[in-house]
Amino acid sequence: MVPRVKPIDLLIRNGTVLTVDPHGTMIENGAVAVSADRIVKVGREDALSTSCRATKTIDAGGGIIMPGLVNTHTHAAMSLFRGLADDLPLTNWLNDHIFKVEARWLNPESVHAGTLLSCAEMLLSGTTTFCDGYFFEDAVAEAVQESGMRAILGQGIVDFPSPGVPDPKENVAEAARFIEKWNEKTSLVIPGLFCHSPYTCSEKTLKDARRVADAAGSLFQIHVAETQGEVKEIEQRHGVSPVQYLDRIGILNARTLAVHAIWVDEADIECMAGHGVGVSVTTESEMKLASGVAPIPEFLKKGLAVGIGTDGCASNNNLDMLQEMDMTAKLHKLKTLDPAVLDARQVLALATRRGADAIGLGGQIGSIEVGKKADLIIIDTRKPHLTPLYDPVSHLVYAAGGSDVRDVIIDGRLVVHDRALLTINIEPVFEFVSDLARRIAS
């Protein structure tokens, strides 16, 4: 009997497939079959080549085929301010520099351009999904649509006049409008909201925002316990830690993403775990601002869904998730004086499958498994710094960088091929952002 041949849209072949599934399955001489926006088969190339008939085939060139990276926290349009205010603590960085330039220079056009610039950078370094919180989020959503990326976008909420929302009484209403406008408009743009922090949002604002997020089934993002100063301020105001305060007023649940969560104790961690809160850690930004080191090993021990992110370009200063993996692993080894802490496989999961879990997309993305979205990247391993190749996972975390990403597929669509952007015309973006930078600098 002749075996039945399955017609498919795309076959990615001739590579080592790192599925990053819960078992850490790796397939040498592997292939991935895609139909429409879904992964339909994963296995050895010889088996898939005979059982599938593909409309298009991509040769991975002996490289690594893996899930797209998931950046669980950034402010994409802040690429506009990359390098503008470095070597400063968070409070000075925000109050003396960032809030001022945002008030002066942010508008829909500049946010759109800054977001496109960041999308280009993320695509070229292997990120396929990101979680964003900022102002003029409609412009962010439009840029994401153009880029072909997948993103959870949170309209920013603060209790003072902000770009696009001069009357802070309208901040939650503006977030609700954004969610309603973009809800189910496209599968790649997932609307939500972003309350900046417990110290910039009142209890009423936080509760109102929580109600909006819950009604829409949206992700509620918030910076929490980022600095010792924040913890001290919240304790003085409310008598408890930032996490305990958010718990007391009903903010924490399984659709909450706690960003940073550096200065937390065991009770805070257990509280977050009990509510199913997701956590995003942005190691390089937290190092650069000297905010502290988030206790990722303790989070994992308590069963928290943890992802890693880059934060915005103004405090990192890039969006390279491969570099973020490397730094996250090494920093925790140094802090604990234990080289076995956060091994390469754990860190790779933080940047893919676990990160997807943290932002509520674990059933759709983050690993190469049949039925999941076809968000895939190919790493070119024929490089001096990636030779020899004993362990692909080790190389991804400790040796590879964003420039080693060759091809990117999102939702079954090829968006980067041979390091060429297929969805973004980058030259006008360069011109706009460079001109804006000259005006800001003057």
C-alpha cells in the first residue's frame, strides 16, 4: 500500500530541531511541517520528506530550527531614546530625563516609527512575540501589524498627564477604548493594559484597570518591586510590600504580569504563586539601572510562570533576547556562586515556552509541538564562534547572538529570509528616527 502523502504549505528541513517542549526533545536531521499558521508535523527529515508534499521548502543549512523567542517585557517605541540617558539610577533616569522627553516628543507618528525600528531589531534577532506597555498604543498596534509580529500590547496608565492622555481621569477609559478597538481585530495583535506601577497609579486607578482587564479577559501588566526605593515608599504608604498591597486590593490573578519583581521575599513569592501571577525579569536593564537581581531560581521552585524580557532600548540598550539569555544565566551563577544554577536548558525555556506561559500564550506558542502556531526561527551555526557544536542548547545561551538568526517565520509566514526583512521598509524608519534624534539632541 502506498503511504498517504499530506499536502502542506511549508517544510523546514536539514536542521537540528530544538522543540523546547516539556521533555526537551531534540531531533537531529529534523524537519518541521507547517500548514497555514500551524505546526502539523515534527520529526526526522527522512520521514517528513516522504510523508509530506510542501508548496515551499526552506533548507536550514544544517543549522538550528527552534521556537521564536518571546520577549515578555519591553517598551518598543523607546528605541527613540536609546543612549539618551545612561549610567543613572531608575528614579533620576525616569524623572529627570525619560518622562520629560516623552512629554515633549511622543506622538502617534514618532511612536509608530520607534516601534517599527524595534520590530525590525527584534525580528532580526529572533523574537517573534513581545509584550509591550506604552503610550499611543494604537500606533504601536499599527506598526506591529505592518511588521507581521505577534504582540500583547498594553495601553499605558499613570495618574498624571501623559502622552496622548492629558487628563489622567481618562487613563483607564483610554485603555478600555484601546482594548475594545483591537480585540479580535487581528490574531497577531492582542490588546491589554499596562499600569505603570503601584507608586504612579492610585488604588482607585488600579482597581478600575483591573475591572477593565477582567471584563475583556486581557493581560494586566505592572512594574512591581523594581527598586528598594519603591518598596520603602509603598511600605510607608500602605504598611505592606508592593506585592502584598496589590494582593490586598484585588489586583493579582492569573492574568497579571508582574514585571521585575526584584525586591520580594518568600511571602511575596508564595502570594504570587498562589494567584498564578506571571513574572517577567529583564536582567540586563535591571543590571544597567542597578535595580537588583530578581530571584528567578526561587520563582521556579514555587512554580511561578517566569519569562525574560529586554525592557526598553533606553535602559538596556538593545532587544537581543539571545544576549539576554546569556546574561541571565551568568548573573545568577555569580550571585549564588553556583555554576549549576539556571542551566542553559532552563534559560532557553524562559525565553520561549515558560515566557509564553507567563503572558498567557503557552497553549499557542513557545515550543515546536503539533497544533501550536508556526512561530519558528533558524539559527545559522556555520560561524567561527559557533564551531564546534557539541551542544546546541549551550551554544544558544552562551555563544550565539541575535546576528546569528537567519530566517524567521511567524504564523506560518516568512518575515525574515537570509537576514533580509520582508515586511518592513527600514530606510524611511532610519531617516525619521535619525532626524528626530537630531532635534532631541539640539
